[in-house]
Amino acid sequence: MNPLRQSQVNTAPQPPPTQLDHSWTVDSADVFVRSGPNGMNHFAPWGAGRAKEIDSASASASKDETPRVETLPLFPHPAISLPVPELKFDFRMTVTHSPPVRLKTTSAEIKNWIPIVGGTWSGTCGSGIVAPGGHAVHTVHNPSYISELKMDYIIQTVDEPPATVAVHVEASRTGPLEVLKQLGPGCQEGVDPRRYMFRLSLRMETADERYAEKLNFGLWVGSGVKNEWEFVYE
């Protein structure tokens, strides 16, 4: 592999280097926003905290100051500032299931088929039930017990007549081995959800004109918890 060039052409005047703030902490709720001095990544939190930082920086910057842009090689469009996503609550959903059916067991993974038997949901766009008949495929990787979950099921609204919506979920669970071992089907409740990460993305689709425009083009991200015989997420 050819080594990347360590310099970039930048015709803008460069202010003197500043010391990198090492007090930043980064977890799953943080997002990469730009590169810092000497090409090192600089992170900032989502949401209101990030907006406050931007407002403060804008107020103190000179109008004639050329924005500093320091990037790693091949970083695309370094002069463009992109909007930072902000998370807002939309709904909470619980999906209940019956005992899993083992599909495959190897030294590398265990795969289960999990029948979905019901549940409820409620949020900004309404409320309703999770219809029986859906399923989840749960793959547990050995020896880490990190797992992937893919779910397909139907929800219905409380309207009359009810709207029918197809839901597709892709999720992962990561964390310490001793914690993940406690999260199998039929596990006891009480495992602190802060001790592991259950992260998911969700898409919806419906032909019902009352909800199609709201749901068919959305992408939801969220976090969840595993209780005995159910998944809960928002």
C-alpha cells in the first residue's frame, strides 16, 4: 500500500497552533465534527451542548478571521460545515416474544429464530399494538457474546379503522462478557441497561394515506433494554 501524503495544499492563512483539549470524552452519543490541531480528531456532543459551543465560538471570532481548516489526507470537503444531528424522543415500543427456536450452532456463532407474539407502542404520531406473527433473528457471536438482532413485524394504530405498518429493526448488543451472558431469552429482569449498549435503527412502511408521508421516508435510531421475554426501546 502506498503511504498517504502527510501534507495538503491550503492557501488560507494559518493561525498559530493551539493546544489540543484532552478533556473531551467520547461515547456512543458523540459525533465527529472536525479535525483539530496537527490533524487529530476533535469531537463534540450532539444537541444543545454543541449548539451552545458554536454560538460561543461565533461570538468571539473576528469577522475578518479566516476559519482554520486542518484535516487528515483525503478528508472530503474540509471547508464545509455540516449540520449536527440532534436526537428527539418520538416513541417507545415493547415487543414480546415466545421461546426461541435454534437455527444454527457453530464454534463461531449461535443463531436463533424468535417468534414475536405481541407488544404495545406509543409516541408523537399515535399509539397501538404490535401484532402477533412477526419474528426476530438473533445471532450471538462467540466468544464475545456480542449479538446482532434483525426484526420484522407489523404494528397497528388505535384508529378506526386501524392503520397497518410494517416495521424493520436492525440492532446490536455490546458490552462486558459477564453482562451479555445474562441477556439470553428468558433472562431475569434487573440487568442495568447502562452496563451494556443496545443500539438500533428502525424503518417503517405503510400504504395508509394517514401515515404514509410521516413514516415511509423516516429513519429512526434508538436504544433499548432486554427484559424477560421482551425487548423495550425508544
